[in-house]
Amino acid sequence: MRNPWIWPMLAMVIVTLMVWLRMYAERLGQMKRERIHPQSVASSAQMYSRLADTRAADNFRNLFELPVLFYAALLFAQTTAVNSFTLQVLAWGFVLARVVHSVIHCSYNRVMHRFTAYVAGGVLLWAMWAVLLVNWW
């Protein structure tokens, strides 16, 4: 396998795509059902005041916070040829934590469950960076 980092990156892209599809299906469905004119939700403030369910949109935004550092870590690993089994386990653990976070956020949305998944992902991400820097140094 030439690039072991493509698979966890691709998995995160797929998670992001799935949340994006859910967000637009929910958003367009509600706008159609409630006859909300697109111009009346032109800004995020207007969107949040008019749309009742913003879970998928909120989660979609979350997928451009910590995951940006995840993508950067994997690109760093690729460009510096850092490769370790530990780093791969941490990367897949991060993906799993983000999947769990997204499922919770887009469904029943219990904050403490979601927060636990978020913290787990964050710890795995910072551990990835620590492993990267130790192996690179």
C-alpha cells in the first residue's frame, strides 16, 4: 500500500458527504413543507430563526473544525514519510470518534454523549500530532 493515509482521509470525506446530504435533504424538505422562501434564509441568523432542526447543519460546521487538523496531520505524515502503526490506529480512532459524534449530533443529540465523542476524538487527534512530532524529530 503506497499511501496508508488515503483511507482514513477518504473515510472522513465520506462522513462529511453523508452529513452534507442529510443537511440538505432536511433543509430543503422543511423549506418546501413550510413554504419558506430561499431569500428569507439568506443569512445564518435568518436560517436559525426560521428552521426548526439545525442538527445536521451544526454537525456539518463541526466537521470543519478539528478534522482540519486531522487532514493536516495526515498530509504532514505523508509529506515527511512518517508512518507508524500507532499513528494509523490513532487516525482510525479519530475517524470512529467523529462518526459517533456525527451520528449522535444528527439524531438524538444528547449533549453529554456527543461531548464524550468529541473529547475522545480531540485526545486522539492531539496524540496523533504528538506521535507525528516524535517520529519526525
